[in-house]
Amino acid sequence: MMEIVKRKYVIPGDVITTGPYRLEQNVYQDGDRIISTSIGISEIYENAVRVIPLSGMYIPKTNDLIIGKVIGHSSLSWEFDINSCFIGFLPAQDVFGRDYSPTKDELKARLDKGDLVAARVANFDRSRDPLLTIQDRDLGKIESGELIKIAPSKIPRLIGKRGSMIQTIEMATKAIVTIGQNGLIVVSCEDPVGLLKAIEAVKMVDAQAHTPNLTERVKSMLGVELGENNDTINE
Amino acid sequence: MTQLMNENGIRCDGRRIDQIRNVSIKVGVLKNADGSAYIEFGKNKILAGVFGPRDVHPKHMADQDSGILRCRYHMSPFSVTERKNPAPSRREIEISKVIKEALQSAVILKDFPRTVVDVFIEILQADGGSRCAALDAASVALVDAGIPMRDMVSACAAGKVADKIVLDVNDEEDKEGQADMPVAYMPNLGKITLMQLDGILTPDEYKKCLETAIGGCKQVYEIQKKALMEKYFKNGEA
């Protein structure tokens, strides 16, 4: 369980290590040297090497939960701005079912320009734009909440180890935070004070994502007692 | 003609022959660009902004297998002593092309098919060696935008002035000197991505000039690295 994780700050071109390792994200091999391709934090664990990037755009991955904005539609599908270099496609069949017919159904009635939608990436590869789906629990149009945009590379930090960070924020503010892997976040809360606190906490994670003991500092900002065990927050 | 070097080997701006001008780089100076950098390389003042990866317009330029790189080097009308016509000149079009090619071998755009990465370089004040300084800024801006790269690109010129090989020629030495050789270099891979030569050198001088220029690139690399570290890792340890 407790494998040794070596961490280092790297910029493109920095040699992380030499030797036989499995290559993961943002690294490449030149001879026997393993070199970073991005600015970020390098990690060596379980014979694998990767770099967690600190900048960059969202690259869709199958099964990612994302938040997209409708930018238009054709007679067969909607197009989404998913905060990436690609446009997301949601086919009309996904919403209306197999018997969808362009003559009978009106796409605008369900989702219109500017609507925010929580969706999952159903399929994405190099040859086509990402295909989205809203056929799952908790997916579909987002009716209310406050939209925040943060760097997609900082989403893992916002979630935290086994969801510790986001649970801390949700428990302390009673807000519901929907996190899209593409860097868009919707916060909704009955209590306006809680809403502002939650937004502030998310922005704090965005600004200080690369610093240690962030959960502790978010806790003290939110007024949660320090040293409290994560298990008690989970109950 | 002004004297370019005195009897002690001190150049017209007070530098030794193996000394580069003062270089300072700031990362992330533009809010609206995906990545940006500002460099002061001696009296050169240059802004670089990077957009992308994003949709390609016009569409026919898109590559189905890979992303493409576009580059614009532009001098502001006020960047030189006499007003420069802002329309792209022959010289600017050529420099845009060589900068693009120097960066092309560093960026990895295989994972971004049908997209483009745009690099915009604006010369606010020119003082000789602006293409090298522009490349230095562009490379830092690309890293800031999170574009995957094989290595940083660091550039610096060397040349022949008053029969001596000197590092980092300035405007005056460029105009009056005997040769000017801009070099862009990937410091960790040890590869050259740009090499131009204006003037005449003997084979021995050529070798020495290239070595001198690469030495300059390595010095610039340290400054680029420091600038990036400053922005991204200012507080805290990994």
C-alpha cells in the first residue's frame, strides 16, 4: 500500500529518471532517459512515471463527467462548448430515444442555446469529436447554481484523496458541488452564505493547488475544526 | 564608423566578448491568451502570446492526423527609430517562418488532431537579435499554455565583430560587424532547431561561433527555467 512516491518539479525537457519504467501521461522516452513534456509535478510510483500538469487544456477521456454549454444544434444533434479544443456532440437519439424523427421532435424544446448540461463522454478518439451522453443518473440539464471555471489540471486537487477535499467543502457549507472534469463547476446551495463560502473554497483550491497541506488550510478558512479526522466528516 | 571594440576587448556597450546582455522574462502576463511571456533581452522588449489548441480557421488548413503550428512575428510601428509600416514586410514573413520551424520540432501536437496552436510575437522595441529573443519568449509562452514539448527552445546569437568571435551581437554590432549567427537550441536534447548565418566565416571561426552561440543558449535556458519556476512553484515544496 505505502509505495514510495518520488515527487519533483519539472518543466518540459527535464530528465525525470533513467531506466525501465512504464510511461504514463506527459512523459516520453529518449534513449533510456524519461523526459517530461509539460510543466508540473513528476511522480514515480509502482514502476510508472507520470507528470501531473499545472497548465493546459482539457482533453476529453471516455467516461469523464463534464459540464458543457449548448452552442447550437443541427437537426440531429446538439453541439457543446466543453472548454476543450474539441466540440462535444450529443445526438438527439440520446435524449428522445430510438424513435426520434427530425420532423416530429423539436430539439430546442429540450435544450436551448446557453443551457448548461452535465454529461458523460461516451466515446472519444483521435478521428472524431467527443460524443456525449446524458443517459445516466444525475446527468442532464442543470437548472440552477453558480458556475465557476478553474484550470482542468486542478480538478484532481479539488476532489482530493478519495474525495476528501470536496467532502470537506460540501459538509462545511451544506452546498452541492457538481464537478466537471473539464474545469467547469456548478455550486448550488440554499444558504447564500454557504454558497459564497463554497465558491471561495473552490477558488482557493484553484489558486493554491500545488501547495501542500491545502485541505488543512481550506478547513480553517471554512471554520472547520482542525485535526478533525476525515472519517467523522464522512458520516 | 563607431569603434566596436576597444584595445581591452570591451565592446561598444561595455560587455566582454563572451557576455550576453541582461535578460529578464515574465510568464503569464496576458490574461486573455492561453499562455504568454514578456522578455527583455538587452534593449529588446518583446511580448509573446499563445492560443490553442483550438479550431482551425480556415478549415482547409487543418491536418486530420495532427495539430498544426502557426506563428506571427510582428514589429510595432514604434519598435524602431523611424516609423515602421505595420503591414507584414518580407523580413517579418521570413522570420515568422523560421521561428515556426524552430518551434515545430519541439512541440508535440500528435494528440490534438484538427486543431491549431497560434503563436503571436509582438516586438515592442527592437535592438538586434530580436528573432532569438522572440523565440525565447515564444517557447516560454508555449509552456505556459500547457502545450506538450520535447524540450524548451533557447536561442541566442553569436557573431564576428572586429575580427573576434563574440556572444550575443547587439544592433550596432549586427549592422557594422562582419558576421551574425542566430542559433536556437534544445538544451536537454542537445539539438539545434535554428541556425542562420549572415556574413563570412572561416571553418574554424564557424565552429567557434556555433559553440559560443550554444553556450549563450544554455545561459538563456537557465533564465527561462527560473522564470517558469517563479510563476508555477513560487510557494511550497513537492
